[in-house]
Amino acid sequence: MSATTVDTATPDAAASGDVLRTKSWKGPIGLGAVALISLLVFGIGTPSGADTTFSVATSSDFVHLPTLTIASKLAAIVLSVIALALAGYSAYLANQYRKPGLWLPIVYGMAVMGALLSWAGAGRDNTSIQVTGLLTSSLFLAVPLIFGALAGTLCERSGIVNIAIEGQLLAGAFFAALMASMVGNAYVGLIAAPLAGALVGAVLAIFATKYWVNQIVVGVVLNMLVIGLTSFFFSTVMSDNPDLNRSLGLAALPIPLLSSIPVLGPVLFDQNLLVYTMYVVVIVFQIMLFKSRWGLRVRAVGEHPKAADTVGIKVNRTRVRNTILGGAIAGLGGAFFTVASGLAFGKEMTAGKGYIALAAMILGRWSPRGALAAALLFGFADALRVQLGIIGSDIPSQFLAMFPYLATIFAVAGLVGHSRPPAAEGIPYKK
């Protein structure tokens, strides 16, 4: 039996802009299954009489919020029931051909994660869940995913499939570490990283637009090429000359007053330059893609290149420029792994983050704002893995290591629903 029932909404409902053209049960079923597991494992499975402590205050807050101690079992059960109710409401909306608002997945995710943390911290009297630290890590760990998802969005909106995000991130990480070490300044690495990513993007653009090679194949080959080249130079040049691979980091730049706001201050306004740059890039490209003539032309090239050509838009030139620009943005995200984190370069240190960025792009429905939200979800999954390891959770370490990737699979398979990529994506334009 199919989980999707094809049906057509009424014309009046369709005019509202808040309807589905098909009755899709995949999302509600996935939400309900996870909520039920949460109730059975985190709610019923939490020992009675245990408490969980949540801490939100930091030393820089001008108002120190008190720690919160709650009954673990009761909290896990209540939060799981809330998640079940939200899953039921999403099923009701699907039956009415209506889309759930953005608030629903946000509240649902908070309920499930709250139940998980209540269960994980139960009975740990000497350890508290550091909420502010968890949120700060979530944002920081999401940075390369956000840049990578933005790169994919720019490329695919113009019709080029960018599977090479992994290679662009890795090239940016390598070049950032190399140039920063040579000059002795981490900010130089921040400038150099986009150049490496743009170079990988240029190769992808040439093969995709001039030689009409399958773009997915080219992207995979470029990933393997960058992995091979960076591993070779790491084993030869950097290993023989440690001064070319130093651990140089960007300093945190707290914004006066704003950084002292409880919870939000340390999370949003006590970061380094790369994070602040990410804020600007997301806002600029959200506006440019959907509110400017340039964005209209880019989307036209990705949806109907022949029609765009007839009104004078240079299709292949637009695709080449966007692919190079997307590569530069992904390369900038690669700087996160080295200079932004204060780490030296290591072999394959991106660890598949480029593919997770692709998933964030799809989950975000090819928009910068959506990519930001999806990347934050995956960043939270990664930060949660670290937090659970710190408090000594009973979850096996092997499962914790898989957690971000399992979250990616579930989000794309269970939450995306019916998403339509740009119509001309991956199709070469031959004049």
C-alpha cells in the first residue's frame, strides 16, 4: 500500500498557497514512528525517581539564569506525547491537503530532543546538560554545511549538479591551512580558501558546459581527485615541513552588549569572523536569488534554459559563473576545518560533510533560508553526539558516531516529501 495518495486540491484551496497537490503520508508516518519510539525508549525507559539538570548560564551573561532540575521520566513522557500529538496534527493537515507551518517541525524536534536529553541526563547528579554550549556547538558545527548547501543551491538553481562540494570543502581546508601557515596569519587562510574552491568549481563548470560530461560523474571524480591530491601533498610537503601546517585559529569576536544576552548572546554574537560572514552570505543570497533581476535570470536558466536564451540570457555563461561562485563559497566553508577551528590540516578531514551539505540543500528545497535551517538541524545532531559523549550517556560510542549521518538519512527520507528540483538540473544546454 502506497504512503502517498494522489488527489487534487480544490481551486479555492490551491489559490491560498498553503496546500499540497497530493496527499502525502510519508512525513506524518515518519514523525509518528519517531515520536512513538521516543515514548517507548525515552519515556517509559527512563528510571523512576531520577532527575535531569539543565544549565543555561555562562560566565559572560549579564543576567545569570538558574539551573533547571526536572523529573526525568515525567518530562520524557510529556515531551514524547507532545511529539505524538504534533505527528497526528501533521497527518490531519496532510488529509486536508495543507502544508504544516515551519513551527511544527521546530517544536516537534525540540520535543523529541528534550525527551532524549531528559533520558540521557537522568540520575547524573554531578553532570548537567549544558544547553547554551550545545546550541553554540550546533551553530559552529553547521557552518561548513551551510556554506556547502549554499554552494549547491547556487549551482543547481542554474542547472548544474554540484556533487563536488566535498572536494571543494577539502580543497578550501587544505589551501587555508597552507597559506595561513606560510604567512603566519589565519585570516590569510580565510582569503585563500575560496580560491581553491573556485578552482574546483571552474573544472566542474568546464566539463559540464563545454564537454557535456555527466555532471554527477564529474563531481564524484573531482572529489576523488581532491582527496588524492591533498593526501599526497599532506604526506610529502606538509609532513616534511611542519611549518607549512600549523594550528592557527581565528579569534572569537564578541559583539559588545549583544554577546552578554543569556543563551542567545554566546550562541549568535560570540563567534569568529567566519560565522559572522556566514550570516551575511545567507541573507545576501536569499535576497539576491528571489528579490533581484540576477536571481530571476539564474532561476530562469535552471528552469527553462531555452526560454531564457530567447530573451538574451547567456545560459552557459550564467552556469559557469554560478558554479565558480558556488565553489568559492564551499571553499570558504572548508576554512572551518582548519583556521576557523584552530586545527592543522589532516587527510580527508571533511569526513563526508559535503554530502551532508547536499542533503541540507535538498531538505531546504534549494533556498538559502531553507538550507540554513536544514544545516542547523544536522549541526545540532553533531553537537548532540558530542554532548552525549561528555555526560557519559549509555548510548554506545559507535552509535553516537553514526548519529549525524542517521539524522541526515531520516530527514531526507522522512521529512522532504514531494520536493521538485530545478527542471533543467543536470541537463547540458546545447545551442
